[in-house]
Amino acid sequence: MRVIDRRPAKVASHVMDLELVPSLGRVVAGDWDDLGDVDVLVICAATALTASTSRAVYLAANAEIVDAIAARLGGWDGVVVMVTNPVDPLVARVARALGDRRRVLGYTFNDSLRLRLAIGHTLGVAADRVEAWVLGEHGDRAVPIFSRVRVDGEPVTLDPAQRSAAADFVHGWYRRHVALDSSRSSTWTSGAGLARMLAAGDGEPWVASLLLEGEYGLDGVAAGVPVTLGPGGVEQILEWELAPDELAALNLL
């Protein structure tokens, strides 16, 4: 693993921290000349966080940062995983710059984790027994998919009040978090989830932001959709059968 940042002290801090985890292998400071040896580039670079109620306010500043990174990727054939927010429009920008949408993925799994926690609370079960997904925008228009909820592998139907409570939890999480004015994001959850995403394979379904070309009725925008992943990025885009209201919500993006 190579850590790149324009601030040498920040790189040294990350390396000192990450090299203590044996499963990560060798962790060193890197630079852009190392790109040829890299299979996956994880983009976390971003402008400073503020106590904002929307990720969209960071688009202009973060697009400038991400565009500068994309300009360095000509001729490189690895996979980009976007963590910087707002993740969906930034995924679309880099996918267009690289000319290969299947090699540019956005990390959005935290939304699904929040839904699983909310459903677990509602049903009185541990969140790790719940399988549930959030598709669409990583933001206010995220779409909880209640038609595919499972507990211990068995389908579960939530009543309207339970669905409303779970959806409110997902849609209100970001605002509740930034209201703390802690000057940090959900870094621990994102780090753990990102590690799972990078290890995903063998046909395991995953949700990632992807530039779409007609899937789910969406074209020319990036949104979280179910996929299977492999060494080259997206291996398959899964078009799940959704409830009519879920599909309609996706088509509002």
C-alpha cells in the first residue's frame, strides 16, 4: 500500500498508523511515479469539512481536486474507487475522463449499513443479521430498498410505519452527524466498509456508485446500483426487480 498526499507530515502520520496492521502488508509513502505499480487508486482527497447539511456544497472545490487527479491517470489501466463527496457526480467526472465507466466506482455502502442498523432496531435483531440495501444517490435522494429485506437469509416485510422510521433514520443520519460540528466524517465506518469492498468478489453482490447507461432507466448520471466486482472493476451490473415505488424514486435522480 502506498499513501500519497501533498502534505509530507500527513503521509508520515498515515504510514505510522497503517503499518501497525499486518493484514495491510507493506505500507509506505508514495508519489505519482508509483502509479504504474498500483491496481487500485482510492481517492479520499477533499476540501475541509464544514458543518453543512448537504454533501453537495463540496462539489465545486472537490471537483477541482478530483479533476487534477484524473489528469494524471492517462494510460493507467487500474481501478479508481471514489470516496470523496459528493461521490456520485465525482464518479461521473472521472469515468468520463478515463473513458471506461466500469473502472470507476464510488463507495456508498454506509447508506446500506445505516439501513441495516435501523431495521435491526425496529425488529429487535442485530444489524449483522439483516441484509438490506440503499440504491441511488448517496445523499438526500437515497432509495432504501424494502422489497429485498432479509433477516437470517429469509425475506421480511416491514409495515409502513417501520419503513418510514427506517427511511427517516437513513435520510437524517448525515444531518445529525454534521450537527455535532466535530470536523470529521464517518471515517471508521468508511474505512472498514472500503476494506470489505476492495476484498469483494466471487459473485458477491455489492452496491457502488457507477456511471449508468440505461440501467434502471438512468442514463448519463452516476448512482449506487448493485454490482459484482473483480480485479478490473465492475464485472456485472445487476438489474434487480424492484417495487414500482422504488423504481420510480430512482428515476427522480
